[in-house]
Amino acid sequence: MRALVLSYRPMRTVLAAIGALLAVHGALLFVHPDGATPDATTEGLDVGIVFDVGGRGDKSFNDGAWLGGERAAKALGARVRYIEPGEGSDREAGLRLLAAEEFDLVIGVGFIFTDDVNTLAREYPGVRFADVDYAVATDSTGAPLPLPPNLTALKFREEQGAFLVGALAALTGGSKKVGFIGGMDIPLIHKFEAGYKAGVRHVCADCTVIAQYAGVTPEAFRNPGKGKELSLSQYQQGVRVIFHAAGSTGLGVFEAARASNALAIGVDADQYDEAPGYVLTSMVKGIDQAVFDAIKSVKDGTFQGGVRQFGLAEKGVGYVYDANNRSLIPDSVRTRLLALEADIIAGRIVVPSTR
Amino acid sequence: MSRGMQREAVLAAVLPPLVALAVALVVGDLLILAFGQAPATVFGMLLQGTWGNAYGFGQVLYKATTLTCTGLAFAMAGRAGLFNVGAESQLALGGLAAALVGLALPAGTPPLAAVPVCVAAAMGAGAAAGGVAGWLRARFGASEVIVTIMLNFITLAALNWLVATRLHVPESLHTPEIRAGAVARLSDTWPAFHGSAANFMLIGALALAVAAWWFLFRTRGGYELRAVGLQPDAAEFGGIRAGRVWILAMLLSGACAGLGGTNYVLGYKHYYEDGFAAGAGFLGIAVALVGRNHPFGIVISALLFATLSQGGLAVNALVPKQIVDILQAVVIISVAVAVPEVRQLLRNAVPARARSATPA
């Protein structure tokens, strides 16, 4: 009976089609284009980078990590493998994939990896891990809990960069009122606010800072409408410059600046293009530098577990000063900022990191 | 039905997915070559990262568990002639219901009591969401396609609000961990699966597939459901009340999707996280399509899509993950094209000999 059914010509057509496709597939398996990545070897430096939800092309966080990885590939000869896990449950899977292959260094990009990286570092003591913006847990007294010896937390002294843009805002705004808009009301963002306020007060003792937050959930980083609403009201109160640390909520701040013919300060990456002419500067985080340094430390054999801080001295934070915004910043102000920067690096000014 | 015709029916069901798979392999080869990589290396990595080690295989099983549930959800409605696009929100709702019950139960409730209660809550919540669409269809003739699409928006937004404002742990978008109702992971029994999210809800999904098969093909209710799906007017004429069948089908469909939510909530993270469904509800449509709306086909097809999804991570180093999305789409389109083609070929071939062949 089986033979009878299969003997029908049309049935043979279908089977022949499948056969032909499989034959093509079989032939293509033998094609090895020039420049194709060879199978992984055990020699050399293998580095894996797992991106945050935004993934490549976010022009900020993840792209910064990618830049650092690419620099390490060129300068240090590291073989860097990137994974974009996308949604939640694949985050752990991405890290695990690299750890299971005994990579020399596995880097998670973003505080969202904190729990996963912590678990995996204990599980794979032979693999080194790094996490950008890792949220260090504290015990009941507020003292930080120790990290596993194979895990390094890449943290930034955002308050130092915020201090400088705070001083800049007060020196150029021409108003005694200066604005700050945070995204989610959490300690990480309080760091920005604390440094910013200190910077403003340092150069203008009688200035006031109006600080507001968009919300208490992660949604507060994705709410441009709220950002615009808060900033419009600040500009109406006489504020001339607003610094935002609010993710895409900040896009609303730029829009308000344009509408009010006032200035805004960007965050993380150079955000000049969001509103050309209305962006005084951006406080940037050197994710690329931190990632590069972490990879370099593995290569040099100086890798250490624990918290690594990247501040002004390590070029881990800073602000943008280039052809785009030079006209907005007078030379005297630039000189003053350079002096402040030197003072912070030398320890003559200590910037607070909490409110 | 003669054995010849039966075999013909099996072939008509099995051949299109095979064609689709072959097409996808070749398209995959070409895409990989376009990225300057060797197909053998990339496919080798994909297999190694999925079926090649216990961890990867566990991840495949985990993803297949959810997809089996959402695939069955689509098939259950599909067999009744309905198009349930709402599995995404029914899945999420089921997950939240399981988490809420797990939170409400006192800690230390024995799993034998807690798990069934949580599962029942998940299926009940999914069924309620599906049932609304079924009832609107039966009572007012409202298109279940439109209704389920729109219910997705409403339900997911409501869940997001609920979690973000009422239920979440500070600085996160998930609820606290459930106190009871957690399902053991496979790695608790077989350490080789260590680290993978695969858990014993797997058995729940398989049981659901068997139950769905038995209901559809071995009970009067299932016969009525399929009769309405094939030709509602004829079924009505034969004494079946199509409206009631539609409501029943959507209730069952929603319940299947709701069960899928327990895989993440009870089996993996032990809390409900906003957005955990992450498209598994929509992918269920593809799973059911490739599985030809047959419960056992759906299990196999869920394994295929789970392999692609996990494999995408494994080959991410060499080629963009989107390649896997493209392959999934190629499989879906190929099946959609191959089904009528194969049926046509068979129809042309069969009349003369097979239909008159003596029943064996």
C-alpha cells in the first residue's frame, strides 16, 4: 500500500523538491568563505559581552561597550564575542553560554545583570566576570557586601561629572535657578543629583536647584511626555538650564528646551543632535574606557575582583566640549571648569555621592 | 476511511512542514554566506548550543513548554474555525493569576496541593479572557480576531499598570516571590540540566497535548467542535449549537494559553514579571500552523521553534540574531504556501486509484 501511494507522480514531485533542497543545502555546507570566523580555539584572550535590552545601536550604553570591545580587539588582540539577548529569560542564558565555554572574561552591560552575574560568578569560579553599573548589595547596616573574587563591578563616579556640568549650568545660565530632572527615583540617579547640586553651589552659593523625578518605576526612564511637562514648568519658573539623568524621558526635556528657547544638558552619550543649539553639553560616561580597561587587566594579569570606580581621573566620566557647543561656553568658563576638574582629581574638592 | 486515504491524510499533514524545513535550511545557508560565514560552522554551533549539551537541551525544553501551550491554544480555537490572536495576553494573565495565588497561599503549603491550585488559577484566568471573546462572537457576532487583538492591548496595559503601581518589588517590574506552588526544575532530579530553566511544567504541557488530542478526536464534544470548524451551518443543521461550541472552544483555548504562564512563574523565576510573555503567545500561531493544528504536531513544532530561538543565542557571535527571526518567518511562509500546493497535488493524483483501492 505504501509503495502504491508513493508511486504517484505528484507525490514524487514533492519528495524530489525536498531532496533537491537538501542536496543544495548539503553542497552549501562545504562552502567556507574567506574571512569566516574559524572555530574557537583555546589560546588567546576570549571575551564575551552581553548587551542590555537596548542592544547595539542605542547610541549610548550598549554602543559604548561595543566600542570598548572593538578597541580591545584591535589593540590587545582579544577575540570578542557579542550577544544580544533581548527579553528577560535569555539574559541569564547569554551569560551562561559564554561562561560554559570557559571564556577569559564575560561582561554584562547594565545593572540589570546584577543578580545573574552574581550567581554565575559563584558557579564558575574559573571564569572572570565584569558588570557595568553593577548594583552592589548592602547588608542591614548599609555596608557593602563583598563580591566574589572573580567578579569586578565597573562603577562610575557620576557625581564628579555631574559636579562639572552643575558648575557649567550655574556659570552660563544667567539665572539663580537651575534645574535637574531624574528618571527613576533611585540611589543611582541620586548620585547625579548630589554631584550636580554640589557643582552649582560651589560656583554660586545663593543659587537654588529645582530637582524633580519622573517616577518610581523603570517606566520613569521611558516617559518623554512627563519629561517635557516637568521641564516646561521649571523653565516657566525661571530656570534657564536643565540637566537630565532620565533615559528617553530626557527627550522630552530637549523638546521643552527648544520650545522655551532655553538650554538642556544631556547624559551618558553626546546628545547634541537631539536638539542642536539647545544642548549646552552632555555629561558622558566612558563605558568604552571601562570595558577596555577590564579586558586589558585580564590580558596584563592584573584582574581583581571587587568594585572598580571610574571617575574624572580615569577618564570614566566627563562632559562634551567640541565644535558644536564651543559657542555656548565662554572661554573664561571653560578655564574655570578645567581648574575645578584638576581640583577634583587632586582631591582638593570631594564631591558627595548621596543627597 | 481506507488505510490508503489515511496515509494520504498523514502525508498531506507531514509533507508541508518538511518542505518548509528544507527551504529554511537553504535560505539559512544563503543568509549565513551573505554574512561571510561558513554555513557548516554556524549550523554546527546552532546544534551544539541546543541539542548538543544538556544545558542547551534544557533551554529548548523550557521554551518548547510555553510554545506547546500557546500552540495548543491557537489550535483549539482553530479547530472550531476561530482565530485566537489573544494568546499573548491570556498567557500573561495566566502567569499573573498563578503568581497571585502563589503569593496568597501560606508558605509551606505542600506542593501537591499548591501547584494544582496555582495551575487551576492560571488556566481559569486564561479561560476567562478567551471566553469573553468567544461569548462576544456567539452573542453579537463580533469578530474574534478583532476582539482578541484589542483584548491584548487592554489586558497587557492593565497588567502593566497593576504590577507597576500595586504589586512590584521596588526598583523592579516584578512581584515578590511566590510563597507556595513552585515547581521543581529538571536539574533538581538530573544535575546535568544544571542552570537551565527547564522544569516539570514540561509534563503539564505534554499532558495538555494528550488531553487536547483525546478531546478533539475521541469525544463527542471534540467532534462537535471540529464539525463547527469545518462548516458551522451544516453543524447547526445537524443539531449542534455553534454559538455554544465557539464559547467552549475559546474557553479551552484561553485555558491552554494560561497554563503556559505557569512555566515561567511557577517553574523558572517564581514571580510574575511584566512582559515575560515576550511574544511567545504570537509565536504560538506559527507553532500551530507548522504543527498543522494537531496536538502532537504542535509538540514537535514547538521543539523546532524553541530550537531556533535558543540556537539564535548560540550563533549570535557569528551572525546577527535576526537571522533566526528570518528563518522562523521562512518556515511559516513556506508552510502557508506548501499546504494548499500539496493538497492540490494529492487531489489531482488520488481520485483514479487510491480512492477506489480496496479498504485494507
